[in-house]
Amino acid sequence: MLFVFGFALLVLAAAVVVLFAMLAELASRLPDRPRRSMTIRRLDGLRLERAPDAWPGGLPARDHSVLLVLSTICSSCEDVARQLVSDPGHADWTAAAVVVSTADRIRGAEFVTQFGLERFPHFIDEGGKWVSGEFGVQTSPAALVFGGGRLRSAYEFNDVAALRAALDRAPHTEHEKEEV
Amino acid sequence: MTEQHSAADGGRKSRIRRRRFLSGIGGGGLAAAAVIFGKPAAASTNVVKGCCNLCVTPNTSLSNCEALVHYVWGCTEEGSLHCVCCEVGTTGQSCSGVSQSAYDCFYN
């Protein structure tokens, strides 16, 4: 009798554990957000066609590159960082580099490490002084498109794949449409 | 007398066996749960307001925050949400030096 009772209890406990495990697995597969915006919008008020006075060493050549400006104070930037590395990952985007605008260098380095951004060329921009001083950028996530050493266009975005698709088909000049 | 002793011993042994059996089930269940669920992820201490990821709960106005030594930056989310995020006292390591924060959001 004792054995039967114990066995029944064990089965019940195991069933509860498995049930919770299944629920946790299902929950982990659901996206945190219902759907991220695919809108790519041109950023106004920036210093387009400007050749920057300084170009940080960690970044790719300014002749042809796309700088993705993320900030440690921006929660949507964390989503972009995740997309870059693993959701789905954009390691094949050789023109891309990451600029991390941050209050202090340590926090910026933590951001790079936390999201595995080391695999991209990156620059930690303390206070956002470089991107704001050179180009007037004070918001994230932002994509700065360079060609011929100059800032050709700039966009706000939330979806990296949508940004890449838009850049592939858009002319990178100041005469672009309002939304790509 | 001997039979009474042996009956009492038998009852005690039965209780001990039952106790061990049940504690074994409980321990096994806990072990199984620990294996299946693993360690919980460390909870983030940051406070998300709009698209701002702030070190501390907003405790001042945006104008007050911007009047002090601060880090202020804008963010966008879902194409239409725009926020201005501000933190004061960001010279310390990581979030440890942040004493005040503020934000303001709007949709367009």
C-alpha cells in the first residue's frame, strides 16, 4: 500500500515538473515583443556630406561602411545587438561596424561583451561625443552610411535585415526618399 | 512482554521506512526540478521606460536631469515611439555611479 501511494506521488510530482518544463520551453520560444518595426526612416538634421575630422581606429575604412550607432541607455538597441549576433546574425555584413554611445567606457565595454559585439569592428563613444560632434547624431538605433569618406545618409531603424534590404536597393545620397 | 516490544519496534521501523521513502521522493523531485529548470538567469536591475534602459527608476524631471552632469540620448522603437533618456552621475563604474534618471517619450 505504501509503495503504491509513494509511486503515485512520484508520478504526480514528475508530471508537475514536466508540465512546468513544457510551459517554460514554450514561453522561451515566444518572442518578447509581438513584432519589431520594419520601418526604415531617414534621419533629418544631420551633417550629411560631411567628411569627419577624426575617424576612430577600430572602425572599417570610411570609403564604404555602415556604422550602426547603438546606446547603452537604449533598450531597443539591445534588440538590435541581439539581431546582429544571433537573431539571425549578420556576420557576413563586412561593411558594418558598431559605435556604442555610452555614459562611461566601462559600461560600453560591458555592452559589447554582453551581446557578443566583439566580432564586429566597434568603437566605444564615451558620451556619444564623436557621433554627435561630427554628425549631429543623438539618437539610436541609427545607421550612418559612408561613401567616399563622407556621411552619405543616415537612418533610424529597428530591424537589421530590413535595414540591409533597404540599403541594398536605395541610393545612398542626400536626395533619398523620406522612408526607404 | 517481548512480543509487545517487538510490535512497538516494528511500528517504529515502519514509520522510519515511510519517512525515508517519502523524503527520498521529495529529494528526488527537487533534484529533478533543479536539473530540468537549471539556475535562474540573473535579473536585470535596469528599468525600461519606453525605449529607455535606465540604471535607476526615474526620479527627476528631464529638465532637471539635463541641468546636471549627465548623459542624454534619444531612442526609437517600433518606428513611431521616440524617447529622450537621461542619467545623472554616470562617471562611476557601470551603473554604480548613477543617482538620478529621467525620460520623456512621444509617438509620431
